[in-house]
Amino acid sequence: MSETKKKSGGILSAFLDIVEKLGNRLPDPLVLYFGLALLIPILSWLISFAGWSRVHPVSGETIQLISLLSAEQIQRMFVDAVDNFTGFPPLGAVLVTMLGIGVAERSGLISTSLKLLVKSTPKSLISVVVVFAGVMSSMAADAGYVVLTPLGAVLFAGMGRHPLAGLCAAFAGTGGGFSANLLLTSLDPLLSGFTQSAAQLYDADRVVTADANYFFMIASVLVVTSAGWFVTEKIVEPRLGKWDADTEDIGSDSDKERDAQIQTISPVEQKGLWGALMAVVLTGAALLFLTIPEGAILRDAEGSLTPMVHGLVIIIMLLFIFPGLVYGLIVGSCRSSKQLAGMMGDTMATMGGYIVLAFAAAQFVAYFHWSNMGLLTALTGAEILAYLGVGDLPLILTFVFLAAGINLVIGSASAKWGIMAPVFVPMFMALGLSPEMTQAAYRVGDSITNMITPLNPYFPIVLSFAMRYDRKLGIGTLISSMVPYSIAFAIGWTLLLVVWYFLGLPLGPGAGIQM
């Protein structure tokens, strides 16, 4: 038998038990947001007796705390509730982006593309490509967790290597590299919407675009992929031991049949991929025609690309929807308007939980803004940090690990950022750090602990895939295999952030580190 079954007791096991128990006691994010929305008016009323105020460093205006339990503010809560929801910046951006991603995913394009990427790789590079495919799968997170993790295990086993090493490599790329990608994904407009709302607490005219961290995220792909390859080859696979497919319990015959199917790309799927590639080329050429020439449609009167930047959400949707539609037409998964509408409708159905969460989050963000609590907290915190003389870089690094720690008990990236952004974005702006830099630091921290928390909603799915190769495998065994990835990503990604800061490189188009 292989040495898959490692003891995971001691300090690590005790710590994870505590995290799991505490995390299970937290309410659902929806209830959490509604609770915060109810708490803000009460806190604003209690704190208003202290006369909390600060002078805005930009406008010179005196900012005072506003009690939301006055008759005027309570009336405002009723009158503006719908506008708070429909005007919530992440809502429209995420839903529109998901229309395109949904077609690409439900037509089968994304899963087939991932299979082709991994299958066409030489044995010596399989670890690199599995991690890289996991990172890129954040275009559609479900595809990464549900398709790539079992595929990684199957491919490693087919090459005579330990299947759990392949599964861990895919899980590390998918979870730990969630914020890194060579393309803009649905996460970009989602986070930038929260960031913009928070930044406007400090500067009402501040705009944060969906590509605010694009350059940094591209560089992050190289760091995460390299770190994931090193950990797989040098730490995780040697620790798991030699795999003996003849003696291991590798599941039922139906499992083996699914393993064979998951590796297969049919001739019609290959044709579909070629068609999708042509659709990507043609769509990209059309977008270049609309942006590059002087006087192009997506340029303003001054010749800048501002209209294109503000239209990135639609552009992202089109870059997914056209290839997905062409692929679906060829393979037969989308050959009628009813099928296309069904794909989009099914995708929106899966977004129901997010829409409800957005309603609660929108009220919380609005109340926080109306009361001036976010801005006052930011200004007061900035004064304290300035008095303590904490430099920008230690502040950024502290924030990275704060986000990583919170991620152990609150899994949703949007839920955490919706709570943290209104406090930390204005606070760091008052200290001279741009909202784009704060968002980049958050994305690093939010990603590096994704694969070691049992509260990750996909953790049970990955665990079930792993148990097909070891029926007695437990949570501790899987997490102990993922901890080295988390540590490596934390070190590598933090070093990249430090280098980026010292070199003063732009985080994205027009997005600097300083204000």
C-alpha cells in the first residue's frame, strides 16, 4: 500500500478542529449581512452621543457621525431600499459577466478546453500544466473544482504517479490561485465594484475599473504556477509515497469508467474547439477594430480608451459567449435559441443566492455610507497609523495576512470584501495608498488559504474525489497535503507584492500603487 494515510494529529489537527468548529457557528453570509445592516443604525445612534467627528484631509470638511435612528434616516431606509439594491455596483457587472461564462461553461467549452490543455502536455511538465490549468479555471470556478481535480488525479495515475498528487496540484491551482489569471474573470468586476463603493466614501469621484489589478494578476500566474509545481514535485508527491495501482483501492468499475470518459475528447469536441478558437480570433479582431484606429467607436472625443475601459464587462461577456455559442453549435449542446436561452436562464438561476446576498449587502453598504461610520473609522485609523509611524509596506503585508486569516472562517470572497472594503480602502487612501493596491493585497490574502479551510464549499467535493483512491482518507490528510501549497503561495505571492511596491509598477491600466 502507498503511504497516503498520514497522521495529521498534533497542533495542526487541533488548530483545524478549532477553525472548523468556529466557522460552523458563523451564520450564513446572507444572515450576516442582514445582521450588520440592522446593527449599523443602532451603533450609529449609540456612538452619536460621543460627538465623533474628523476633518476630511482632501476637502477640509468636518465629517460628523449621523444617527440612522432619526425619523429622516429611517424614512430614507424605506424609500431608498430598492435603489440601494439596483444601484449596487457589483450586481449588474457580475450578472452580465456570468451570462457569457454560463454559455461557455454549459456548452462544454470550458471543461473540454481544460481537458485538452492537460492531455496535450508531456509527462515531465504535467505538474506545471495541472497547476496552471487550475489557476486559469477561475474563469469558471465550478469547472476547475468539479472537472480539473478528478482529471488531475486520473492523469497522474495514468502516468504511474500518485493520483492524489495530481488532485492536490489541481486543487492548489484552482483554490490557491483563484485571484490570478491571464484573463479578466467575473471576480474582477465583482471586487472592483465593492472597491469603488468603498473608495467613494473617501473620494466621491473615484472610479475603480474591472482591470484595476490586471497586470499584477498576470504576473501572479507565473508565481503561483511555479510555487505549485515545486511543492507538488518536491514535497507533496514524495510525502505520499509510491503509487501501486495494482494493490490500491481505486474505486468501483463505474468510477473507472468515469475516469476513462473524463480523459476522452471526441472528434466532434475537437471540431468544436477549433470553431471556438476561430470565434475568439474574430471577436478579438472586431474589438481591436473598435478600439485601435484613431476615431474608433470605443474611443472618446479626446482619443482615450475610457469608453472601452467602462465597457469591459460587456467585452468579457462577448469573449465568452461567442466561442461558447460556436462550440455548442458544433457539438450539439446549443443548436437552438431555446437552448441558448436555457443556458443563460440556468446560469442566472444559480446566481439566485448571490442576488439575495447582494440585496442585503447593498443595504449594509448604504447604511455604512449614510452614517459616515466607514469614513470616520478610516480617518481615525489613518491618524493612529500615521502617529505610530507604520510604513506603507508593513501595513500592506499585515493586511494580506489579516485577509488570509479571515478567509479561514468566511469563505466567500465577496462577503469578506463587502465588509472589509468600506473600512480599509478609505483608511489606506488617507495614508496615500490607492484603492487598487488595497484590493490587490486583499486578493493575495483571500487566495492563499482557500485550499486549507474545510469551510470552502468545494472542499467536500474534492475530498470525495480523493476518497475514490483511499476510502479511509480524512479531512486532516487532505489539508495536511495542501498546507505546503498555502505556505509556498503566501511566501511567493507576498514577495511579488513587495517587489511590485518597491518598483512602483502599475497594478493595471492607469492603476498605480500610490494615490
